[in-house]
Amino acid sequence: MEGTSGNDRFYVMALEDINPGTLYCWYDAADGKLDSQYSVGTSANDFAVAGAEPTGRINTERMIASWNAEEYGVQNDNSTYDDMWGVIQNEVDDGWFVPSKSEWSAFGSAFGITRSNYSSKYGLSYFYWSSSQYNTRSAYYAGFIGGYIDSSTVNSNYSVRLATTF
């Protein structure tokens, strides 16, 4: 609302994927090269705390800067699938970000997304990248076909859906 101030309190998931039907690598050339200081353990909750920037926003901004600088290797190294960080930059400039693994989990829980309704009720694909890094060669993804959060190498190809806060 105009004239108000305060911390963002509401998360919003985009109604569509980035280029529906198109799959992306997380950052193909970064396989085995990612900085381990950004790794999130399997049991760690990387959800933003009250009053803090959403973790997905921080992760997204950091990875776009790293991708633009080719910090972990060349851009779009996969001949079939582009890296998501180059494709989403206009949306990120408008306040959108790739949800963290915990933010994806919160969306699933809040909306009651299950293995039986993710596609028919919500129009979601099987798998979505998160912005959370698992280790030096993998990142987390939301697997709605099985109802879980897991990790995969950054050269795998999944859908991308963004979130924002207000």
C-alpha cells in the first residue's frame, strides 16, 4: 500500500514458470566448482527469519552476480539447456527471485501441494530448481512428482518458477 513501510511479510509464487515447458540448468559449468561456504545441509532450514531478506532473494542475487562474472565457469556451457541465472535477470530486477529449498517447502505446505494435486490443481511441473546450494556440485530442487526436496548436480535440467515478497 502506498505510504506504508515495514518488512515484507507475504510470499507470492508466480502463476507461471519461466518460459513454460522449458527446462534449465542451475549453472552447468559450476559442477564441482561452487564455493562450499554457501552449502546448506539436508536438515538445515534456510528460510528467512522475521524481518530478514528472503533467503531465496539473497541466493538469487549472489548467483546472478557469480554467473555474470563467470566465477564458476563459462555461461550456458550445456549445448541443450541454458543456465537459469541468465534467463531470469529481468524478472529479478523487478523483485522476483528463485525460492530457497525451505521457501519451496513452505509453499508446498501452505498450499497443500501433494503428489496427487501439484499438476491438476496448481499447474506445476515435476521438478523446480531452488536457489539453495547443496554442495560444490549440487543444488536443491522441489520434486512435486514425489513430494520431496532433494539435490541434483547443477547440470541437471528442471523448470524454474519465481517468487516475490511484499
